[in-house]
Amino acid sequence: MIAVLVLIFASVALVAAGFVVVPAMRVGAGTGINRRAGYAALAGLATVAIGLGVYGFLGQPKLALNSLTGPSRTDYPSLIAMLARRMPNRPGDVEGWSLLGRGYLTLGNADQAQKALAQAVQAEKTERGEADPQLLSSYGEAMTEAAGQVTKDAEDVFKQVLTQDPRDLVARYYTGLALATRGDKAQALQLWEGVLADAPPNTPWRGALIDQVAALTASAGGAAPNPEAMVEQLANRLQSSPDDLNGWLMLIRAYAVLGNKDKAAQALTTARGVFANQPDAQAALARAASDNSLN
């Protein structure tokens, strides 16, 4: 049975990881700059999927056994929902709340991700006196996603992260985004160029971040970044690399934020065709349609 559990949850990890391709940077209303840090998404998804298996096997054997007759092994949202039903009875379970929050974040449910990760942070502070920087980084990302911008509270969280781990990529990205939004382009560029320098050359989100750096560099003379141009850059990239689900979600939201519902609807239709045989992707696109009033 142990071997079966390991194989099953390993397959969940592989299938789930295949459903999300970074970058996962979205466009924030009013900022004109892609707002989501894509570098956490792919690693986060794989971590959550694998973690669900390990957590179910080591932390709650019944959860692992029940999953054999519960949701399909490829039904990642149902696995997250199954964990969510169990967590209210485990308020101090740092690992469980962390997995749940990161799962919600990867699936695009930032509000629920923020709540779950806040619970994880509080539980870990109670247990250890401080929260792990990676957990705080995910919490700050969820706060940013839920608010649609890097809020002061989120920026404070990222500052805590960088105090503990100055090399954290997500915290550096969002801190740079906050600086760029305030007009401090030089410091933002310094942070983002450092992120690019530290990231492996084959990282999937490098192209998107390079586009952001280029847009910010071009506007360094004082003009604000051109959000329309940045959105068109993203649209062009998706034409040549259509298997980027988060890129399509970002493009749909960007068009909606800019008030171009026709292009948002067209992007939604195209993305649904690209991911026609992927239920999880279709679910994410349905949420995007609802969130952006495209239904």
C-alpha cells in the first residue's frame, strides 16, 4: 500500500505540474506593469502537488487512503478542496495550511490563499516564534494578488522576507514592482536585473521579466510605462508560445483592466481552444471569465 500511495501522489505531482506553465505575472490595474511574480508558480505547483501526497501519507494516512476513492488523481482542484475541508479542524497545522494556501494561489484564488497562508504564518509564529521566509513570501504574494497591487502591508511582509533571505526571488520581484509603481525606476531595475542574473538561464519566466525590464528601461526618461504596449508584447509572445496558461490568464485580465472586453473575450476563446483537453485549465479560464465579467 505504501508503494501504491507513493506512486499515486507522484503522478499527481507530475500531472499537476504539467497544467501550469510560468510566467504567471498579471497586469495590475493602474500600474501599467505586469504584477504577478511568475517565478513562484511552477515551483509552487510542483511543491504543493508533491506536498499533498507526502502530507497525506505521513501526516494523515486516512487522507491519503480516502483519496484513492475520492477525487481523480488528475483532479487537482478537488484535491485542494479535500484538504480545505479538513483544515478547519487543524488550526495549528503549519504544513497543511501552507499547502492549502499555495494551492489556492496557484489555482488563482488569491482571497482564499491569503486567508490560508495567514493561518499558516500565525501557526508557525506561535510554534517557532517566527515564520519561514518562503512561507512569508507566498503570503505576501497572495496579499498582492488579492489586492491587485503591492499594498503597504504586503511590502512590509516582503521586507521581512528579505531580512531573513536577501536572495528570495519573489520578494525581490514584488519589492521592485512597488518601487517601480512609486516611480523609483532605478532601484526597481537594479532589483529586477539582479533577479534575472540569479535565475537559471532556462527558467521559463525569464522572457516575461526581460520584457518588463525593457519596458521600464525604455520609460526611464520620465514617461510612464505604456500598459497597452506591454499587453501587446504579451499577446505577441503567446502567439508563438501558446502553452502558457498563466500568460493567457494575465492577458485576459489585462485586456479587461484596459476596458477592451472584445479582445479579452477573444483571448478567452483562443485559450479555451489551446487547452481544450485540460479540465484544470478550463476551470481556471472559467474563473477568469467570471472575474472579468466575460460570461
